[in-house]
Amino acid sequence: MIAFQDVSLVYPNGVHALSHIDLTIGRGEFLFLVGSTGQGKSSLLKCVYREVLPVSGEVTVDGRPLSALRRGQVPFLRRKIGVVFQDFKLLHQKTVWENVAYALQVTGAGSRDVLRRVPRTLELVGIAHKSKMFPYELSGGEQQRTAIARALVNNPLILLCDEPTGNLDPETSSEITALLARINTKGTTVVVATHNQAAVDRMRRRVVRMINGRIAHDEERGHYHIGLG
Ligand SMILES: Nc1ncnc2c1ncn2[C@@H]1O[C@H](COP(=O)(O)OP(=O)(O)OP(=O)(O)O)[C@@H](O)[C@H]1O
Ligand SMILES: [Mg+2]
């Protein structure tokens, strides 16, 4: 579903964020991306949704090499990918329902589609009872559920989460992680960049550790710290 072949990324200021990354993530996989701050986790995710372009190598998503993608095709790539961030990035003047509906409307979905898919997605993430609330009326966990609903409403192949539990208490973090696992069981490929050691150690999924823009470890059923199991 996602493949990195010898990918290197250098930012305009000269920072080498990724060096010779080789990584294959299969359809329906669940993967944790770990590593201390500044090691390249977010940069790797940004390559997948083409927020940035590598200086060399190739990223392939759903069989399409991204270097060959023209600017006008990027929105079609993004429809295959839902992205969730630590700080939720909700639209503050819109309700829960409107935040999620908006993500669908910008893709040109008609009102019948919106009426069908928004409630179903809100139900799935457990936030349907807060549909009419505004983000400022919600807890952090509820805001993150809304952001996940927004990322999922287009039924993407891939869900990328960049530190999705970074602003949440431990209990809410576990709920959100469990939700991501449940979404994964429905077939969505899920990649989670995180510092949440408890979640990684509890889930025992594939763990890829980045150090200095490289992949240092890649373990099936791994731990946050390599070599514990
Ligand atoms: N837009 C940017 N321009 C220049 N350098 C950047 C940019 N974004 C990130 N970097 C640099 O690239 C390197 C990797 O950053 P990245 O954000 O990918 O790390 P990270 O592993 O996600 O860290 P964190 O755990 O703190 O989120 C760092 O040295 C960072 O300073
Ligand atoms: Mg990051």
C-alpha cells in the first residue's frame, strides 16, 4: 500500500530529515513509527501525503509513484489518505457534524452522500451524541474523535496519525488507540507516529524506530524500546 525506495528528504534550509529510507507497508497493516524528537517521523508521514517531495528515491502509494504526480492530481491522492494530528486542527466555527461534512463536501460529494456517510462515521468513532457541539465545547478526546471522523469520512485506504494522543490523558489515549485499532480491523491501513510507550507496548504491533532520518529497527509485534521481548 505504501512503499519507500531509497528515499532521502532535505528541507530547503539544508536539514537532512530522511536518509535512504526503504520501507514497505502492506494493505491493512497497522504500524507504529517511534523515535525521539526530530528523528524524522513526521517527515516520513509528510512524504506519504505529498506535503513534501523527496530529493531522491521514490514513494509509492496504492501503486502510484508520487514523484510522477502532477500538482492537479494531489487532491486525488489525498482522498485515499486521512490524516490526524496531535492538535486536532478542527474548524472552530463549525460544529462536529459540520467539520466532518465539510471534508466530504470539498470532494464534491452531494447532500445525499453527506446525509448517509456523516452519521455513520460519527457513530463509528463514538461522537454522534455531540454532533451539534462546537470544538470548544468538547474534551480533548472528543475533539480527537471528531478529527478521526473527518479523516475517515471519505473512506480512505490509509489513515496517518501524527502523535494522535500527544495532548490526551492516559485513559483517553488508550481509548483513541483502541479506536485506531478498530478502524484497522475494518481494512484501513493505519500508521501512527507516537511517543506513547504504553500504547505501543500494549498493542504489540509492528514497530519501526527512526534514528537520525534512518530506520534503525523494524519489528513485528514490537515494543517501544527494542529488545525487550
Ligand atoms: N519544515 C521544515 N523545515 C526545515 N526543517 C524541518 C522542517 N520540518 C522538520 N524539520 C527538521 O527535520 C528533522 C526531522 O523532523 P520531524 O518533524 O520529521 O521529526 P519527528 O520525528 O516528527 O519529531 P517529533 O517527535 O518532535 O515530532 C528535524 O531536524 C527537524 O528540525
Ligand atoms: Mg513529529
